[in-house]
Amino acid sequence: MRRYSLLVPALFLLPAIGVLFFLQFFAWGWNINLVLHDVTLMNFLREWEFVGLENFRTVLTDARTVTSLQNTAIFAFSSISLQMIIGTAISYLLYRAVPKVERFFRPIVILPWLCSVLIAAFGWQLLLSKDIGLLNTIITGLGFARVDFFGGSTTAMISIVLANTWWGTPFTILLMGSGMTSISPQLIEASKVDGASEWIFFTRVALPIILPFILINLILVTVWTINMFGLILAMTGGGPLNATRVFPLHGYLAAFDSGNFSYGATVTVFSVMINIVLIYIYVKIADVELV
Amino acid sequence: MKKGISLLLVLSLIVGVTVVGLADSNEDEKEVIEQKVMTTESAGIERAPFLGPLAGEDMKGKVKDNVYYHMPVVKYETEHPGVDIKLKGEVHPYGDMLKSMTLAVTSQSTFDYIEMDDIWLGKIAESGYLSDDYSEQYKKWANDLGMYDVFKKGSTYKGKWYGLWRATDTRAIWVWKDVLHEAGYTMEDIMSAEGLLNALPDITKTAKEEFDMAGGLEYPFNGKWVVDQWYGWLYQLGGKILKQNEDGDWVAGFNNEAGYRSLNYVKKLKENGATMRRSWQWMLANFLDRNYAMTYEGSWDIVSILEKYPDKSVQEIKEKIGVIPTTVFKGHDMRVLTGGWIWTIPETAEHPDVAYEVLTEMFEDREAYAEMTAYEGKFPTTEWVWESPTYKERMIGEVLPKEWYDRFREGVSGGVWRPFFPEYPDIQKELWDATQKVVMGKATAEEALSTAAENVNEMMED
């Protein structure tokens, strides 16, 4: 058998790695450069003033940062909880369903995840619209007054949480479904013989087996939810009164709505730090070694 | 014989190809100049017979004769027979325009023209992206055409002219007269601020009960530009967005009685039955579909209304629909916000000289300029065009009944403009927050405007 030197595959990989590193380092380098200077739309084409870590202070002392972090926490906690509970429950029901039913429903329940987040956003906007929304048509049909879902702080937050849960849950169903296939059929039989109820089987047998899947799911869903902004931008634009202004949207609006690029770049640095901390906490708690 | 026919065919083919080739080569001799234009649908471009963004397409020839870019470009080409101008349009939704201009600045895009809302001029001019090379010429055109002061100020930044505010519009309240009359009121009754407030509960009740409508007045509330309607009332009562203090510094001019009273007026509109809409998207359609008895939209909808009733004359439409630029507080003069579109040439333009000459064609042929403004259903920023027989003939009767024409002219001449400072877009957000807080009952007008004033003053200090 002909033996190849390690150099050949390395050379083939080099351009791809080079491009990847360039893009990563360039993007980060550019971002850090923005963070260390005072760059706005108004001085972008002129000299940039070096401000050191001043932008971190500005972001941290801004009341809108606090609001956006609170909104992110509410949005993430609600979305992730709903997504995990509903996703795991549906996944378990599909796992325990007879194969015909399972084959029929599985493609249907993953449909939301197949559509773009913007389509989901506009769909929910139409569903909840005060004037032409299906929900309001039902509400008024029942004799109640129309509800302006996007006009109130709480209802707007509930709206984006529901939309995000609807869009994201299929991923949990898919991942948890994979986890459940690793439960040995013998265990189900043994549980039946021992007279374990469905609840006992789920909590004492299935759950410990699928725990690593839950953890991976939790990490991915947390990162995605905390970084979610397209759906919120399209549905509410962060309003009303900043009630749905989540942290990534806060950075985006600062950079591209107000033209404060350094501020926006600083928010992205904080976002990355938050993500790293969360992943570290999850990994530590579960004591799972990620390769 | 067969050989003869074949020879004839071959000869015909050769002659044909040569003729076509010569024609092509004549065409090729023309210098093709690509002119990139950035504008927004709201600038009136949606009136042209094409839809949606046109990135990469040649806009010239796709608009009706004598309208918009078409006419000055064609005139330029006639005077320069060796030039073929291709207009490449980038048409953005209004809400995306500032972001698109921000990206154009950061990437130093080579647009030849940008047509922008006046509220962004300061911010983009401050960035250094817009050319001030034509400052003197813009000023001359404005003076020659008798431009109103408000539009002159809006076309300048730090003493330099960055473009010309070519057309304007005002805010407007559109009314279904049958509902109004059924409720027991006339147009005159709702022209005053107090009159509308007084009539609103009855109009809302009648609209719902007698006409099966969704409501009486639909008011755009949550979009950040909705403060524009409030400005009219603020200025009527003596307030301002910004004013100069005794040291000459610009500070908030709304944290006072005029501000509180005008903002409470918006709140009372809601309390008296106005439906607060998230934005004015679909609002005109909602009104024309008779879902609301009244809507607070803009004068820019005139053409849309005409298009909705192609078989009806302006007079027939006037019998059904009424319009007022804004309500006026008793004892005060009409002040209503005038918006509009400024043509500018960026510093990075690829063919700035051609762009400048095309603008010259546009602003020096006054008759054509007047006709273009009338066709779009826009209002002039200059005394000359308002007085021009071309504009009057085309507008009165074809676009507007005389009564509307006079009312809008009164609105424009008493126009309010938004400050040219680069900080304006952020000031607008502060005031939007304040409006929302008051209408949603989260703060009193005094509290909300006091907080907004603090933030605005801080912005202006920086």
C-alpha cells in the first residue's frame, strides 16, 4: 500500500484553514479595534479617537443595557423552559407512540424549524395582528374586545416567546428523539414486568439515559436563544418602550440604527462573554467532558 | 438556377449582417454612463409603474414620461448625443433607509445621487460622505425658485448646502364624510383640536354601530416617526423641538406647558376612542376599505386615493372624502410638520459632474420641475412652483379639488421642520419613548418630557 506523507493533506487543508483564520481574526480584530475607539457614523470617515476601555463603561452604565439584559433573561428563561418541556414531552410521546402514528406526526412537528426565522416572525405577526390577526378574529367573534398583542409590554414579550418556542421546539424534538432511540427495548419490557407506571419509567429510566442529550440540547438552545434577534427585530423591533429589546438587538440598534459602531461592537463582546460563561456553567454542573 | 438563388441568399445574408453590425457599432460608440441612485419607496417612486426594489435595473424609461428621473436624464442625453445614461436604482423601504445610508457611508459606496428624508441630512453630512462642492449652486437655485425658509434651512448643515429639498408633503387627517355627517358633525366641526376631541366618541360610536367599522380614528402610535404629528400641535402652542438658550446653546424646547398640553392631547385622542396603531403600514388601505371613519396619514396618499377610484373625478372623491392637514388649537395658527426629499450628491459619486448637470436640468427647467412635482402629487417647496400655472392646472382638478389645494398650501406655508442636527434621529427616539409612556399611562406628560429633555440636553452637550 502506498503511504502518503502527512504534508499532502495538510497542504490541501491549508487554504481552507487560512481563509477561516483570516475571516475569524479579521472580524475579531476589526471588532476589537472598534471597541477601543470612539467610532460613530459621524466620524467613521475621519480620524478615530482611541478611548481604551471607555466603551465598556458606557455600555455598562447605560440604562438600556440593564433593560435589554433583563429582557434577554426573561425571554431566554421562558423560551428555553417552554422549548425543553414541550420538546421533550412531544419527543417522548412520539417515542412511545405506535410506529404508524410516529411516522405520521414526526415530519409534521418538525415543520416550523424548516421555515426561515423571518417567515416565522411574519407568520406570527399576522396571527397576532390587532386588525387582521386570526386570534383577534376569534376573540372578537367571541364578543371580546381586540387585544393589541404588540402594543403592551407584557403581551409583546409573550408574543415573541411563543413565536420563538414554536420555531425552536422542533430542534429539541429531533435531538431528544435521537436520545430516546438509545433506550434499550429490553428496559421497557423489564419496566413493564416490574409494574412501573409510564411516569416512573420516564423519570427513573428514560430521563437518566437521555440526560447527556438534554445537556447538549440545553447548551445549543441557550446559545441560540440568547443570540436570537432576527425574529424579534421583525416582530416588534424591540418595542413597545424597549419591552422586547434583547441584548443582541440592543447592539444592532446601537450600531445600525443610531450609527454608534463602537457601542454595538462592545455589546457583541459582552454577548460572547455571556455565552462562554453559560456554557462553562452547564458543562461544570453536568460534569460532562466535551471533546 | 439553384446556384443563382443560393448565391442571392448568401449575398442577402452578408448584407443583412453587415447592416446590423454597423447599427450595433453606432450604438457601441455611445459612452455608457452608469448612475447609481439610492432612494426609498416613500419618496414617491412607488407611483412609477414598477414595483419593489430595482437594484441593478435601469430605471430610465421605466417611469412614465416627464416624471421623476426620466425627464432631466433624457434632456441631458439629448444635449449630449454621445452619452447613454443607465440609472441603476437601489430603492429601500423607508424604515431601512437610514441603515442603508449608514452602510453606504461605511463602505464608501459610489452612489451618484441619494434622495433622503430631510431628518437624516445632518447625520450623513457630518460623516463627510456628502459633497459640499455644489453648495453655492444649490443656494442659487433655492433663491431663484423662491424656496420657503423652512426648506432652505432643511437643505443646509453648518452653513453649507448639501442638496435641494425638491418637494414636500404634510401630515393629514382623512375623513369619510358620510360617517361624519351621520354622527352629526361637519368638516368644520373637527378642524379645531378641541372639536375633533369632542366629536371623536360620537364618530367612533357611529362608525362601529351604523357602519360596522373597526373604529373612528386610526392613529399611528408606535412607530418612532409618529412624533411628527405631535410636533404640529407642539409648535401651534408655542413649543419647539429644540431652542437656543441665552448662551446660544441648543436645548430641549418641549419640556414646558406647550409640550405637556400637546402630548396630553394625543393621550386624550386615545381616551376618546382613537385606535392606536403600531405603524402606518396598511393604514390608508384600512381607511379606503372603510375599516375606519378617519385616519391620520399623510398628504402623500393623494395619488393612492385617486388610484383607488380611477373612474371617479376629483370632485366626486371630494364629495365622499374630506381632508385637513391637522387640527388647530383654538386661538392658534395652523402649524403642521412638512417632510420631504432632498437630492444630494455624495463625495464618492463616480460621475459627480454628470449628476450635477442632470440636477441642473431638473432645477433650471422650471416648467418641467413644476410638472414633475404635480405628477407625483407632491407639494412644492418653492413659491414659484406653487404659483406656476403648469402646477396649478395639473394639480387643481386633476389631483386635488381647489379646497384641498388651498388647505394644503396653508399647511405647507406654516410648515414645521425637524432640526438639521446629526443628533435628530436620536432625539426623535427619545420623544417617541415619551409619547408612548404618556399614552400607555406609564408616566405623566411632565415626567416623560422632563426625562426626554434631560437626555436630549445631554446629547446636545456632547
